[in-house]
Amino acid sequence: MQRKIGGGTFWRAVAAMMGGVVGVGVFGLPYAFLQSGWVVGTILLVAIGFAMYLMQLMVAELCEHTPGEHRIVGFIQRYLGPWAGYAAVVLFALSAWGAMSAYIQVGGVFWQTLFSPFVGGSAVAYQLLVWGAAAALIFQGLRFATRFEPAVVGAFILLFVLFIIRAAASFSAGRLPVTDWTAWQVPYGVVLFAVSGLAVVPEMYAILGAQKRKRLPVALAVGAALILFLYFAFAVSVLGATGSHTTPIAFAGLSTLFSPWFIFVGSAIGGLATFSIFWMVGLELQNTLRIDYKISRRVAWIYTVVPPLLFVFRSSSGFIQTLTFVGGILIALFSVLLIWAHLRMRDTGTCRVYGCSRIPAWVSYLLMAVLLVGAVIELRPYLAGLL
């Protein structure tokens, strides 16, 4: 009986990881790979995916060796001090707003594709519909959302697999773009956005229970391998199907390959999934503001839902630019704080007593340096525009 429970919890943890990582970033990968070539994109995908796995191991050790129940922001504040906690929550909020704005953009595409043949309407109208419905549900709280989360995540991954299968049927190696190493920064931020999944580790930690110490690293490795394989298959199959006609939001370019029924079903699943994941990201931010910073429910809700809408309609940034900014700058800086907190935790002597992963300190410092340099490079266009 114990063996059966163990196996079940292991795959539940893997499923939670896939549900917490796979999101709209995947729809930006083919276009990003188009700019740099699929070889450069694949190298970055594997390298950044491995780096994210190392950081997830760090979160797991922070969960194991830190008394009490904390979110990642709480770990950072505990080991680096209040200033780092405030910096982390600002980066977290900005990342959540950026991700939610991306979901508004993609969700609007799905809902417009689904309903515009019948009732018409502009892209802006459908984006407002996605935002308004999700904002209303965010105010209802977490209990209402958790009833639908497993089905929504499963539907999104199913849609993802169907896209791979259909694109692979029209694949031609001659459509794959040539390698351009000078354009590496285009997929860098998009890939970092797509593979980021630090916040899911505490959930996996709770799912595995008493088995967490031995099985969590394996669950993280299995989940990462499955995600990277699916991302690679999606990006390369779409590029091989649409070539130079690949669009920033991959679904728009793929729709020309699909039959009407596939477009209808795919738009319905994609619209529901992006809407619901927007809803869950918003709930996570709203609850962080309410629980960790004692902000009233109504004010926390306003802080959660208004900025993403303003970002979409007051910014000239497109979908790829949004992913690049959030991934290459905000998530990168947040990750630097996390790695730093893990180093501080190890300095307390905890690892000498309980044992930690054998990630050398120089690897941690190298990761921090790479993430900081990448963030500076991604920031340069924005800083140039201000000067």
C-alpha cells in the first residue's frame, strides 16, 4: 500500500511541476528561435533549463532547512534582510503583472479566433473580456479556483501536445532558420520566462510529504526533462511547419494549417486555459499582498488586476518584448536574490548538520554573474530610451 501511495505522490508532484511551469511562454519560443536559429535556441533552452533545475534544488533546501512555512519572498527576507524582502516582492509583483499581461494578449487571440466569426469584435474587446472576467474571479479567492486548476492545466498541456502533432505533420527541415549567434539575446529572455518555475517547488515539497528529501530532486529532474523535451518539440515542429511565416504568438501562424474544427476546439481550450492561468497567477499575487503584507482584500485586488491592464494598453511592447522583459530582467534579478539567500543559508551551518546538495559555491556565483550580465544586456535598450 505504501508503494502505491509513493508512486502516486511522485507523479502528482511531477504533474504539479508541469502545471506550474508550462504556460504562454511556450507560444513565444518558435518566433524567438526563428531570430537566432534553432541551434542557438536549443542550446539556450537546455542551459537555462539546467540552471533553473539547480535553482529549484536550492528552493527545496530552503524549504527543508527553514523553520515555519514560507514563500520564496519569505526565504529571501529571512536570510538577506528586510531590504531584500521588499526588493523581492517588488520583482515578484512586476513579474506577475508582466505574465498576466502576456496572458491577456494570448487569451485575447484565442477568444477572438473563437467568437469573432459569429459576433465580430476587435482584439482589444476580447482582451478586455479576458481581463474583466478573470479580475472578477480573482476577487472570489483561492478556494473557488482550486476546483478547476487540475482540469485547466491538463487541458492546456493537451492543447500543447496537439499543436506539436499537427505542426509535425507539416514539418520540413528546409524551413528551419539558419544559426545567428549575434541574436542570442532574443530567445534568452523568452526561454527564461518559459522555464521559470521556482514557486512550484514548495507545492511539490508538500505533495511528497515524508518522501520529499529523497524523491523531490528526482521529481524535479523528471519534470524538467519532460518540459524541455516538449518545448523543444513544439519550437522545432512549429518552425519546420511555418518557417519564416512564424508569428510572435505561435497559434496565429499555425491556424492556417488547421482545419476549422481544430481551430475551434484549440481556441476554446486555449482561451479557457490562458484565462484560468491568468486567474491563478493573480490569486497568488493577491494572497501574497494580503497574507505577507497585511493589505486589505479590496486594495490587494486592485493592486493585482489594474497594473496588467495598464501595461497592455499603455505600453507599445508586443508579446515577445513582454516575455523578454519579464524573463530576462525581472525573473533574472529575482533569481539572483534567491541564489544569494541559499548561499546565506549554507553559511549558517545548516548544511553541515543536515546535509545539502553538492552544488559548489562557485556554481552559485557563476549563475548570479550570468543572470546579472544578462539582465544588464536586456536593460540597455530601455535605458538608452530614457537617456
